[in-house]
Amino acid sequence: MTHKYSYFCPCPRGMEQALADELAEISSLHAPTLQIHNQVPGGVHCSGLITDSYQVNLHSRIASRVLLRMGHRSYSTENDIYDLTLEQPWENWFSLHHTLRVDVTAIKSPLRSLEFTTLKIKDAVCDRFRDLYNARPSVDTQTPDIRIVGFLDARNFTLYIDTSGEPLFKRGWRLETGDAPLRENLAAGLLRVAGWKPGMTLLDPMCGSGTILAEAAQMLAGIPPGLHREFAFEKFGNFDEESWNAIKAAIKVRKITGAPTIFGSDISGDMVVMSRNNLNKAGIDFDVPLKQIEAQQIQAPGDTPGILLTNPPYGERIGVRGDSTLETDELATAFFSAFSATLKQRFAGWQVFLFTADLTLPKMMRLKESRKTPFFNGALECRLFRFDMVAGFNRRDAAKPK
């Protein structure tokens, strides 16, 4: 069991540094044999024992998957890819009765058809089983037991087996979602980038289905994100059940008492109910006060300044109040102008983080951001804008001559 494997952990684009930092923490707290290597656009390379992949799957809030590298080689045709795939000892990892799915991604690959390449990989895996057992595993693109992932660049091909199964942002607690919900791993990454740590005051005044609140509350309680779900590695032929049981037995969930530090609100009563249900399903048994209130009406939940982090609605979602005669743009400007006034008046000393695809947001708020960090929400380019609420000094128009 001392064999070391190379892993690649993909993540939302823009979150690579946050993931590398998180993996370093997982290594220091849970997996001393896990080594973190280089960041590349879209993920982080690391290496370790097979049991280190169990730890990362259980504890990483930011990774989308944990991919274990099976083979790596230069290629010029699809046949090179077939040959490398055929050489791998798949029979050590899964058996005939397991179902398969193959996915291929490519950057600057000279090959004409990714579909044909995907087919060649599947054929090679099936041919290997046919050579050995005179039978082949079935393909299931919807709920496969085993996922095989190929990655091509201009010259090299890398073949992975996915240790995660369902993507890691599917924590297993989400009952319901509102419109355009934020993915859980993106919410966790935003909390880390914003500098929020358990114990600090956190407010999400447009909490939607409660993703940011649930991620923060689980961090506060020490509930690992993967506690309520299953993983592909549990089906592997070399699955070390004893180690996995020991890893789960070592989890210590904290009992949270004292005054609340995490707060949420939303204009929609349905969303407040949804957030409460999702928090309960995520195992949160301590008080996270939730209010139904318009974002422009909020007050700071205590005397100690904290972090306000939210993913504000955009476009049509701002007009949820119904029969407004205003255009969407005017609605948005009016909304953010009023929200900005509330922040200036009532949130002195707070750090405010707004995650949005609308790059005109600082202008609408008439505030100068102190930092803007680019991230991608799927294919959508977004920014995390940071505003430091220093009373009276952050007005964009204050510096302009009258």
C-alpha cells in the first residue's frame, strides 16, 4: 500500500491558488504523504498514496474531482492513444460487472475528432477485458461506476481514472435550488479567497438557497464536505476499506455553542425556507439566523465588523418583485444604488465581497473596489469585487471636482 500515485485535482478556473492552499492544509492535518506540485489553468497536480485520494475526496471543498494518473505519453495518432490505454492494468481497478464512461478534453490537439478519440479509449479498455476474460464491461453515460478521463494537449496524452465519481461539488445535502445556484465548491473557494475563517462574522444578504451559508457553517462545525456522499474509489478492486473506515472514524465534528456568527437573509420567503432546509440537510444543528428582508434594508448583525459575501441577482432576477415598469438596467441601477447607500451607512469597518458576472457593478454602486479577482462560474466570466467600507472615503464621486 506504499505505492505513490500522481493526481490531478481540477477546480473552477481562477481557484487554482485557493485549491493549492487547501490541499496543503489537508496534507498537514490529515495526509502527511500528500505532496502538492504545480498549478496549471483549471487545477492542481499532486501525488501521494491511494489513501491520500480518500482524504482529498472527503475534505476538499474546492476540487471538482480527484483524478489518478494511469499513463502519460506523447502521441501523433489515435492509435498511440489506443496502445497506451490497452497497456493499463484496468482489471486491478475494476471488474467486468462495473459500468464505464469515458470523457476526453483537449487543448490544441491536432486530432480531428474528440468523439473518435473517446471511442478508441473505450475500445482499448474493452479489448483488454475481452483478451483476459472473453467478455467486456458495459458503458453507462448517466451513472457509471467508473469514469475514465483522457486529456490531450498538442503533443502529450494523459489517462486518468476518476476516484470521485459524481463531481465533488455534489455534497449530497442539497435538497433544492433556486435560479442559477452557485456551485458548492465555488462558494467554498470564494469564502477562502475573501479571507473568511470560522469564528468571523459572516453575512449573506441575498442568500438564495443558502450555498455560501451551508459551506461556511460546515467549516465552522468541522463537517467534511464529503461526509454525506459516496465515492468511486469505494468500488475499486484495490479499495482499502479498513483505512477508509479509520479515516471516517477520525472525523471530529465540533459542537457549536454561543452567539451566532453566520447570518443570512433574502427578499424571498421561499428562499429563506429553502436555505433553512438545506442547512438542516447539511448537518447544521446550531443557530444560523435567517431573515426575509430586502437587501437594501439590512442592518449589521452585531457590533463587530465582519465579512459580507454574496452572489447578487442579475438581470431578470432583480425584478422578482413583479409588475415594475422600469427596464432591467434601471432596476439594477436603482437596486445597487440603494444597497450601496445601506452599506455605507450601516457597515463601516466591514469587508464586502460581491461575486457577479456584471462587470459594471462598482459603477452602479458608485464605489471603487479595492480588489477584483477574476473567476469562472462554468463558462461565465465573473469577478469577485471587494469593497472596504471605510466611512466616507470610498465614494467614487467624492474625488471628482464639483
